[in-house]
Amino acid sequence: PSLQNEIGLRILENKVYKHWFSSLPFDIWTSFISQHSCLAKGHPEDHFDSLEGAGGKRRFVELLPTDSPCIPFDSEGTSNGTSDGQPTSSKCQTAIPKELYLATSDLSAFAGVGVFHKVSKRLSKAGVSDAFLLAMGVRTTISIDFLFLHLDTLRWNTNPKPLIKYLIDADLSNTDLQKLRCTKYLPAENDETHVYAPAEIYLKKDGLDIFPFIRFLQWDSNSGMPKAHRDFLIKLGIKEDPPLALIMNFLVGESEKNEDVRDEKVHRAALNFVTDRLGPQAIYEKEFSRYRSAKILPCIRQNLETGVVVNEMQSPAACYYNPSALVMGFSTLDPQLDTEHIATRMKCNKDPSCQVLVKRLLQLVDISKAKVDFFERKGGDDAERQQLVDKILTLFEAAFLYLASRTSEFDKRAMSSLSKKAFIPKSSRQSIVFYLPSQVFFKKESSSAETMSDHDSLTETLFQQIKYNTFLSLAGVKAEPSLHEIFLLMIEKPDEVLDSLGEEKYKMLLRRIATNPPFNKITEQIRGCPFLLGYLVIDEELEVANQNQGNEGGQKAQYVLARAEDIFIVDNSFLRRQFPMLVAPMEQSLEDFYNKIGSQYVSEVVKKDFEVQGRTYQDTALTKSFASRIRERRPLLLSPTNSSRPLAANAAKVLDEQYLEIVEAENIQAKYSFERQSKHLKVTCCSKRRNRQKTTIYITTNPDWFDIGSAIGALILQRCQLEDALLLSQLLESPLETLRYRGFPVDRILRPVSKPQPPAPPPQPAPVPQPATQPPHPEATSSTSNRPGQHPGNKGGDGFETILQQMFPSCPLDAIRGLLGPNPTKEKARQVADLLASESPPDGDAMKTQNGTKKNDPGNTLPSQQNIEEDGSANDGSPCINEPNNDSIVGNKKGKGKKKSSGFMSKMLKGLPHGVGSGGKRITQNHTQNFSSGADSTTPSSPQGDASAQQSLEAMLNNAVQSSRSVDNAGVRAPETLVNHLPQGFERGSDGCEIIPAQNIHAFKGPHGDYKSRNGIKVFSGASTAPAFLSQNFNAVEQFSVVIQHLATVYKLNLRTVAIYYEPLGNTIAFNSNRALYFNLRFFCALHQNRVDSTCYSYWYMVFAHELAHNLVTGHNKEHGSFTESIAALFLPDFMKLLSLPDFVNSR
């Protein structure tokens, strides 16, 4: 009102004069009113509180005297500055705005600290806003400086909520916040004597109350804590979760306490508290890695020495949560815990690593051995001993089962240390023995005494067996031992093997080893090991003795184990009976095996010496008669067909009358010496060499032909056995007609001594053009480039040529050489001798007697070279000889010019006609003609003669089969070959020629790296696609090799003579190259891979027979068919035995 009075309220009513006036500037107006007494002196009656316009208000406030006491406050009737009381006096006081507080401010939290004046409530009633007052500088709360000044005197023991609210609303700088973090002003729960800094106390939270070192902020639990308050407190430094270090120190301290002192409930609650704060993005995740070695986890562990399960504390790094690991003594989490949750959060391993398991397994072995040793030192009864054994076996059985569940995790590096460690326990004589994996084999669950094979029986008897386990299989335990492993055991412990098996089974094992030797070469260890059975009394003698004594039980053979050099092979029973010695079992396969290792024949070790006693006589009737007999039958004695033993190099020369002297003696004493023993016996014949040229044969009156055969056999054979001496004695003693009847080529002996000029050789056939460097073709075992007259200079061949020329003097030497071919063998010479002896010469080539008359006996004729088949049926790629014309070859249909076969080969082929007609230039026999032995076709043949012929045939076939040679390691490379002049019915194509396919195979390395199958059969590949096929299907090779091995055993062939190859081109099932047999895997896969049964074996049995017949005949002619039938029939009994064997049944 005073301003209005001074300024006035006059208003310009006439607007025409408005431009004469201007507005008073605001700053002039402000300056004026600021000096007015209502403002300068604080007279309330002069106050007004509003200005229009925001800008004006702002400029107005800026010019106000904020440092002047211009704001009224109520001072009377107030209680400690509170605004709840009403003034009792009308007196109003003023103060500077910054010393006053809004009337609405709550300052009850600061009661007792000081006097706080609030703006008078009359200003609010007069319309003065709080915003204007705040602009003037009035406070809403006390200053922070005042708070910090009196912070230690404040009392917040019951409820610090007002303080927190005040601080939230206060405008706090960073410095203020830092002071709040470091100052102790907050109360703790259950502590009325102390205040704490924010970092020393925690907000109330579930799970923390178990830790005694935790202090919680005192807060009214009924009202709860708003989120803004919680966030502000956390900002000040109050914690929700304690540091991991405090928790871990508490856990470790609790874990170290004894079980009777430790509070398990608190410990597990603290453990769960930590576990819940681990994991991805959890607060303790990063820090906890430092505490993985702290032993805070309750675990259980089995004491391996006592078997008791004990409780213990372990660190997360040293325990596992798979309870199965308990069986191997590892600490596993207590199953009462939430093991999977704890293990996952604390990163415990489920199972030990493979390296740790292997190490622990070996530790178990050492612990078990120590327990056994301790028991042996301490001593105990059998019951305690058996209990210890059972406990150890049970422990390892459980350990192996657990390890089997981990098999997929083991690698070769982890298992390599076990292959040479004995860690598999087995009970042996009430004790525990640990074995290597190679010494133990798995039991066959379904085996029974009736169905158990010989191999299973050997395995069960000789080796320790264990129930199948995948871990042990990975460690090297196999389903059954190989023959090589059995053999190694025999070498290492022969006495134990013999005691376990007994004599019969041990001999059976020796047979298996002899049939398929499980070694590549004979070492000194094999030669020096006493693992061979040596008999003091052989079974044949026992049988005779028992029969003579009428003793059914009989005496048992006395046998011992000895080295090969201490055992002798009985090839002469007479000599063996003279001296006590260890002899080999009288079985051919075992005798060959003993000899291969180092055993000698009895005839080699028993030295013979002869002493001629009394007077000697020459040119007596006895010596002349004996000399005449030798001269007459000399060719027969030297025939290679008469013995399987090789002839001596100078055999023909020794029996030549020019170098042989016959002397009659009164008495002859034979001295037999063996080691340091000797015996003297009377004999009737002996031989002595006077010098390198001359040999003398001494005979007595009434000589024994067997003694004569022994003496002559010692001269002409490299080694003469009893059967050789017997045969030679029969050749000398028997009449010629008897020998002829038995099939011997005696017709050569009946010739006169005079030797006429040999006939001119027949014309040579046109050779088949072939490259000069052509290798031998399959089914042709020698080169065809050697023609008659082009023989190589071979000493062995010259020896056979000389013998054959002496046996058949009328046959040209060139023809003999052509028949023998290059590098002839003894079997080849025998076949040529049979061929020359089996045919009569043409009429124009008949021999003449000394008187010039023609001999009519067909036995004195020379075999025609035209009778040799052009297709090489004389075997080994022998040269073909053309006939001059068909009339001299093929018998006249009317019967004219027909010749009768009288030789040894004809006798052998008797009864085996093959349905093949004649054709081309080949000699064929009339189907109506019987293969007689030189007699007229009307002469009946005796059963004895037929049996003798069959035996001769079988002997010849056996020799042919056994003449098979080793497979060429480099493979086979041969071009396609054309064979002319096939028999009628076998023509192929328009020219009647047989085409032998080309072969080009190479050695295939295979998965074993030795170019062989598992059982040692060589493997080859053909075309470019063959190696890939063999690599992907080598299991088929292994299947096929088993079939080939069984059949090779039937035919008594060494596995070196057979091979498997794969050739996808052509139609060749198998072929014979240089007497080695090759079988195409392609046809096995197509026909029999899915079912290897008797049908499969029968098929390949006949393939074997077919290819072995090529050892005798090159082409596919009637002789080849006949020999195929004969070979198949000869070995059929052995084949039937194979099909009936349990091993064969199991292999199917």
C-alpha cells in the first residue's frame, strides 16, 4: 500500500497520447523496490510475493537481496525448530533465506542436534510459493556440511531410514559420497554400541545368516526396504554378498575340524551358498578357480587295503562325481549331496582321466602283491589265504568292469604302458599271479566238453582264461591264442605244457605245428629247446608186445622231452633196434618236422663198416652170375621211377661193369656204431670203394637179396632206406615176367647188349612264334623256346640224359633232351622214362638181334617219338614233336597197324578213360582198348596187377602234386599264348586253337605290410582297379585264405606254393604258373563269400585238382582230364575228413 501511495494509481485513459509514454525498465523498477523499507527493513506489511512473467520473475529474483534477513519465520512456540506448534506471539522474526527451511521440511531426524528455523506458514497462506522461497535460497533440509560435522553424534540405532531418505534427496557431490562411504555412521543389527561404515555391513539377505562374521544393517523389517534405498545403500558400499575369500576361509576352517566337532549343517549350507553363486555370469565364478585345490567337499573313498569306505574332505580338483570310480580307490562326492549340481558348478571331473586310471590300475597291482607278500610273511591258514585271493579277484573284477565303461576314451598311448605289464590277476595254487595281456585269453561262454574243439581244449588247458571284457580286449587280451603263441609257450615252458596236456594232446599240438610251422626261420633257440617228444619205446613195438603178452592195457610208451639233435628219425627199424636211442613219433609229418629242426635219420647217425673175413675169390660161378644179373638189370636199377630218393651223381658209372668188381668172400661182418656203442652182425653182401673209379661188391655163398639191395642202394642212392633196399632186392631177385606184370619197364632189359645205330631224328615242328624275353606262361611251367637240339648245358640235365640213354640206347639223345626240356627235375625224368617205356616203335624202327633177325617181342621196341603229344602233355612245357603222317599215328579203323601199350604210364592210366575223341595230329587210344601191361588185349589182368598199377598211379600223382613250387614274390607277367592242335571236342574258334589268357599281377602290400594274408598266403593284384578293391575288401581275402589253407592241407601243399590274386578282367578262375597255384578272389566273392560251406570247399577242391593236373599236363586234353579225376579221387578221403572236422564246422 505504501508503494501504491507513492507511485499512484493513475491510468492514461486517452490512448491518443500513449506514444508520449514509455515503459519503465525492469531493472530501474527492481532497484527502486529493493530499497523500499518493506524489503530493506523486513516490514511484512510492505511485502508482496508475485510478479507476472517467467523472465521477469527470474530477473527479479536475481536482483533480490538474498543475503538480507528478508524471510520471516516463526520462533515462538516451536519445539526444537519443528513446525508443528503454533506461534504464541504475534511477533515475527526474519532471517537470511539460506538459514531457513521450508515449512514442509521433515527435520525430525536431526532433533537434539541444533535449532532449525522454518519459514513462517503465513507466507504460504499469503500465496508465497515454495518455489519462490527455494529461489531465494531457503533450504529443504540441513546442509551436508552440518551433517558431516555432527555425523558421529547422531543416533540411528533403531531406524536409519530417515537419514537414508535425507541423503537420497540431498544434492551430494562425489566428495560427499566418498565421505559417506568412509565414515562410520550406520547401525548394525543386534549391536547398539557401535556404528559402522557402509563397507563393514551387509544388507539383509537369505542364506547369509549362517555366517557368524556377517553384520547386517539395522532396518525396520516390517516396512521393508524400497528399491531406491537399497540402490543408494549399495552405491555407498553396503554389500549384498560377502567376498569369496571370507566364505572360503570359513569353509576351509569348518572342513579341517574333526567330524565330531564340525557342524555338518552349517558346512553344507555354506557349501550350497557358494555353489549357487558359481556358474556362467555368477559373482564367484572367476574367483573360484583359485580355490579348486581347497579341501571343502565331503567325499567317500574305499580303502584299497582294507576295503572299508571312509569319509573325507577333498578338493574339487581331486574328487569325482561318478560313484563307479569308488571301486578303484578314487574319492567321489558324498551321495547325500546334490553331487551333479555341485560337481557341475565347481567343475569336478566325472571320472579320472585315462592316464590316471592306468596309473591307479598298476598301483592296485603293487598293493595286491604287497598284501600277498605280507600274508606270506605273517602266515595264515588256507581259509584266510582263500579269502585274500577272493578279495583281490573281486576288486579287480569290479575295476575291469568300470574300466570297460570307459573303453571308448582310451587311446593307444594310454594303453601302450599296459601291454608290457602283468596286471591281470588269476588264482594259481591258492595264490594270486599276475599275467600279461598276451598270456590270458577270453573264455568261450557256450563251450562244453562235447562241443569244445581241439584248439579250445588246448587254450583252456595251457592258458589262463578270463571273462570277456572290452577294456581287456583293448589292452591286448585275445579270444584265442594263435599257433605262434602256443608254440612260444612250448619253447618257454615245455615241461609245464606237457604236464598240462598229456602225451596225446601234446603230440596233437606237434602235428599242428608240423603242418603249419608258426615261424619263418629256425632259430638257435628252437634248435636248442627240449620241446620235442622223444620215445624210448615206440607205439608199434608196444602194440606187438601187448598182443604177444595178451595184455589189453599194455605197456605205456616211454617218452621224454628233448632237443631235436638228441632225437632220431627211424628210417631203418633194424638199426634202431640195435641201440637204445630217443626216436621221433613214426608219423610222416612229424618226422619231416623233426628233420627240419635238426633231427637226423637213424641211418645217418649209425655208422656202418664192413670187414671181409677169410679168403676171397674172383670169377666164380656166383660172381659171374651176379655180375650178369646186375648188367642185365642195371637200367632198371637206375630208373628214377623206382625210388623217391634222389640218385647219386655217379650212380650210372658205379654200376658200369668197367668200374664194378664182384668178389666172393667166405664171411662178412658188419660193424654198426652209434655214439660210443657198437655191434657186430653177420651179413651176406657189402660194398667197398677201392678208389674214386673202382667199386667192389663182396658176396657170400647163398647171399640174402635184401643185403644185396642194401649194398647197391648205398652206392646209387643219396640215402638208402629199408623200402629202397627192399625194392632193389625185388628188382634183382624177381623174374622179369613178374616185374613186367607189376608194371616195371622191363622190356628195355630184354634188348641185346649190342647197340645198333640210332634212327634219324624226326622232322622238327614249326615253333610257335614268341618274344625272346617271354617269361613262362601260366599253366606252362618252363619256357617253350627250348626245342630238340637246342638244350641248355645243364649238369643235372646231362645226368638224367645219360641215365635215360643207357636205359633206352635206341632213343636219340636229342629226342631225350627235347623231352626233358631245360632244367629237368627227377620227377620230369621219371615221367619221360615212363613215356619212353610205354610205347612200341614203328615197324620200320624195330631192333635187330645179334644174328640179324628181327625180334618180334613188342617189349624190345623203342617208343616212337611220334607218340609224344604235341600239346605238351609230357608236362613242363616239353617240346612238341610232329608226326610224319596221320597213318603212322592214328590206328586204322579196321584194326590194321594198331599198337598195344605196354608201359608203366599205360598201366597207371588203366581204368581212367576220358571221353575225348582223336583229332588233329594227336595220338589217341581207341575207347575199346584196355590199358594193359604189354600183354595181348585178350590176356586177363589179375587183381594184384590192378592194385599194383593203382598204387603206382597214386605214387606218381603224389609226386606230381608235391612238385609244386613256391609262388614268385614279384608276381606273374605272361602274354596271351596260342596252343595249337587241341583234341577233337575241345576246339575253340574256327582254327581249333586254345588261347591261354595273359596274366600280369603284382604283389599287394595289404594291411599287414608283408604282402600276405594273416595266415601267410601271398596276395597279388591285377588290373589298375584291383588294389583299391583289395584294400576295401581285405576281409574277403582273409576268408578266402582260410579256405585255401584248409585245401592246401588236404593236398599236403606248403602255403608257399599257393597265392590269392584279384583280377576283375577276363574269366580266369585260377592258373598254374611254374607249378605255383594262383586263385582269383573275384570268383570267391561272387560265389561263396556270404556262405563258406561244404559247397564252397567242394568247388575250390576241384579247382585245386584241375590246376595240380597241370603239373603233369600243360594243355586241356584227355590226359589232363584223366589226371584231374585221379588227383581228386586220390585226395578225396582227406577232403572228407576235413569236412567232418569240428574246426571246419566252426569256421563255417
